[in-house]
Amino acid sequence: MRGRLRRAYESGRETARTRRATAEAEDAGVASPATPGPTAPPEAMVVGAGSPAALHSSTVSRDDTEVPHALRITAAWCWRLIVIGIVTWALIKIIGTISIVIIPLTVALLLSALLAPAVGWLLRARLPRSLATGVVLVGGLAAVVGTLTLVVNEFIKGVPELSEKSSEGIRQIQDWFKTGPLHLSDSQLDRYINEAQNWINGNTERFTSGALSTAATLAEVLTGTVLVLFATFFFLRDGNSIWRFLVRLLPVAARWKVDDAGRASWATLGAYVRATVLVAFIDAVGIGIFLMLFDIPFAFPLAALVFLGAFIPIVGAFLSGVVAVLVALVDSGPVTALIILGAVVGVQQVEGHVLQPLIMGRAVAIHPLAVIIGIAAGVVLAGIAGALVAVPLIAVVNTAVRRLAARTVPDTPPDAVVVASQAP
């Protein structure tokens, strides 16, 4: 029995060897030595020619092997970047076309992130969700209207006094041009003033047409305001339900990852908006105190302007502070203007090196270069609204990308139900 098994094993191995040799011979294009058949014609040998290059796993044909690997990778990156650029350009065009809807919805998201903690407090106080949302929205709207009323009233009261002092301030500036380091003559001053007046007269039509077009968009502004109010109300009341509905539209395997990234991004947006409001308030109070100490007119409107400008990081509060410096220059002279300028710069330094790192923390920390580039791109694409939205958008995208790129699996929700195919 042992001998028979050994002979059968040897016979099987020989058969396998014969079949393998036959298959290799057929692949090489020559007849198998174990099987009769015509032999392949001898190939001509070319001196200096090497064996054909083996196909790489990333190539489709043998022609691709003649292209350097670095060039193939570069071409692959290029056409993919071109596709991404075309899609991005199309999205920007679509957003620009429906900007009358996108901008109010974006503002509503920012307001919702700001007011969401107040709604949460009222919900914990056992108020119905709709009532809590309405109370918070009406209270916020009343605060904004009251602030605007105070600003407008003080501005109206201070215009006559500022107009009286403006002529004296202009004369002081002219005297400084004459007696200062520039040493301009009367003829030079007159020529520069005439050139400025001619430029204004030549561009009056453009300014007027811009004003008319702005007046023509009054209906759009009102429509956008109504949309902001309604969207903010529903975001505050039904935001969680809306987000769950959007997540359910995604594939099942991606839902938990996207939900985790979205909720982290929302937390980042809320932290950013609340920190920005606090920093803007501190900037406005700091500059407003100096304006009141030196009895600069329009102290409250200028402080309100600084508060609004602080929503554009790095450049907003400084530009609004420059307006306060110009008012101080016209009203009280260059010495007071320099003091106010020093106060503006000092407040900006405290904001950039103390307030923002302390209040915002690392959760929404963005490099200043990214902030500047984002603001510039926002101004080019959407004007002032783009500048306001650019930085929070960068913060949200930064958080979302980091969460999506993380390899950790989000924690299982406490209310999740695991369905098994078989009972354990």
C-alpha cells in the first residue's frame, strides 16, 4: 500500500510539472517540448536592445512605461486639480447667482451660533422651545434697534458742532502743510485742492449711480432682513432636527463621521462668534473711554463703529479706529489725534496678544496669514459680507477637515440601536 501511494504521488507531481511547462511555453509563444507542434520562428537580435520594460501596476499600456514616473504623477495631479478648479469655479458662480439667499442664511447661522446658549438656558428653565426661541430673538432684535437709535440720535446732535470745528481743523492742517516739514506754498496747496475737487466732480456721476443702485436694492435688503429673522428662528428652534435630516441623506458608513465633524464645527462656530463679540466689546469700551476722556465728539457712535469693525479680525477695528483718529484731528488738533492713535494701536496689541489667545483658545486658533488671505478673498468675492464671513468659514472648515481626517471612530451615541443578523 505504501509503494502504491508513493507511485501515485510521483505520477501526480510529474503531471503537474508537464502542465506547468506547457502553460509557460504557450505564454512565451513557443511549442512545449512535451507536446508536438510547430516551433516559433527565431527572433532577430538587436544589438544594444534590452528586454522590454515590465508594466507597472499604475500603467495601462506599455507606452506609459516610456513616460517618466515623476511626469506621470505630475500629470495625474494636474488633471485632478483642473477638475477641482472647474467645480470650485462653478460653485462660486452658483453662490454668486443666489447670493441674495446665501448671505442671509450665513448671517442667520452666525446669529444662531451666538444666541443658541440663551435658548438653552430658557429650555432648562422649562420654557417651550418655540417660546424660548421667540423671546431670545425678540430680545436680541430690541437690543440692536435700541443701540442703533442711540447711535443715530447722538450723531444727529453732534453734527452741527463737528461742522463748526471742521473748518478750523482744515485750516490747521493747511497751516501744518505750510509750516511743517513739507513746506508747501499757497499755490501748491491751491493746485492740490483744485485737483481733488476736479476728481470729485469728475466722479460725481459714478457716485450718484452707485447711490441710485444702492437705493434700488432697498427691496433686496428688506427681503434679506426678513429671511435672516425667519431663518434664525427656525435654526434656533429646529436646528438639531434639520442637521439630522441632512445627515440621513448620506451613506450609512459616512453618517457618524460627518455628524461628528458637523457638531464639532458648530461648536467651533459658536465659540468663535461669542469670543469675537466679547473681544469687540472690549475694543469698543477701551477706545470709547479714551474718546470720552479727551471729549471727542461722537464718542458713542465711534465706539459702536469699533465694535462692528472688530468682527473683521486684525484690520476691522484698526480701520474703524482710524475714523476716530480723523475725528479727533478735526476736532482737537494733531496732538490729541496722535494720542487717540496710540490708544487704538495699544488696544489692538492687547487684543491680538492677550484677548484672542485667552478667550478663543486653541479651538479656533487660525494663523494670521490665513486670516489676511481669507479676508482679502472674501472682499473680492462678496465685498463687506465676504470679509465678515471669511474668517468664521475658515475656522469651521479647519475643524471639519481635522475631524474628517482623524482616524479615530466617533463614540457610539447613547441612543444608538445595534441590529444584529443573528441572536448572540
